[in-house]
Amino acid sequence: MSIDPPDLERQRTKWELNQESFESLLRWLNSDREQAGRRYEEIRGRLIKIFGARGCAEPDLLADETINRVAKRVEEISQTYEGEPALYFYGVANKIHMEQLRKQKPIERLPAPVPDLDDHEQEYVCLESCIGHLPARSRDLVLQYYEHEQQDKIAQHQRLAERLGIGLNALRIRAHRARLVLRKCIIKCLENKSVRIASVN
């Protein structure tokens, strides 16, 4: 898979993403370059959807700005950050979104029109938001517990239980509780979005 860094000429940041930094970013996402490339494209796509769902103009540019900021510090981040790398990107995206809001004039801060998202995309936006609000321990547990499928999932659960120093049954209970909290958050989020859509229409 051929993966190229974002178009540098379109970036708003003064720092330029070079090939060396981009390669470091891919290595942080996955030691296998092809899998890292797929993960990069997946994260960038999600960032674009997140910015679009928040009514931001040019969500693709903001997604690339997010990637640039992470790439700028990736050597430091990779040494200290623990957890799912995608969540770090989403945290930076939240910061960039807040910066955009502060730059706007008061009249521009009115609620943006609800973007034309299908049900699946609405659920995804709510899922990302709710995962970000989970405590770090619960967030990492959910992401790692449901990361793999079939035999890979069984092995992952065993490794996770050993790392936490608990049995598989206790691990299942923790994951189940965290998932219930996440599910309630997603349902509430979807209900709020439905109310907002109705009020706009």
C-alpha cells in the first residue's frame, strides 16, 4: 500500500510534515507498514467525519492539521503515551475545534446546521464522543477487549487479564460494566441529536 503524507501546501500550520516524521507516525500506529497505512487512512477518515459533524468548514484541512500536530511530537508521544493512538488524535482534534470556535465572531458561534449524516455515521460520532468521556482505565479496557475477533480475541483477553492481574471472569465483568456505561451514553447522545435535528427542521 502506497501511503503519502497530507498535501503540505494545503496545511495551515507553520511546521511542515516531512517524510521522516510521517514514517515515525506510521511506526507508532503499527510496526507493520501496510497495517499502519490502513490505520492512518482510517483515523484520517474519522477525523474528517468528526469535524464535519461539528459543522466545521474544510474538515479535511482540519484533519490534516490534526495529523501534522501529532506527527510533530510523535517521537515524544510514542515514548510516554499509553493507550489507543487514535484517541490521542481525537484529543488533538478537540483542541483544534476549540481554537476554531475562539476565532469565530459571536454571530458565527450559533449552532451549525446538522450535517446530513446517515444513522450509521450518527452512531459513530456518538461512539467516538462517548469513548472520549470514559475514564482512561475503562476506555483502554473497552478498546482492547473488543479489538480482535474469534481466536485472536480469546488470546487478547488472556493477555489483558494477565496484565491487569485478574481472572478472565473478572475481566468480562469489568468489560461488561464499561460497555453498559458506554451504551447509555450513546443512547443519550443519539436522543439529543434527534431533538436537535427536529428543532432545526
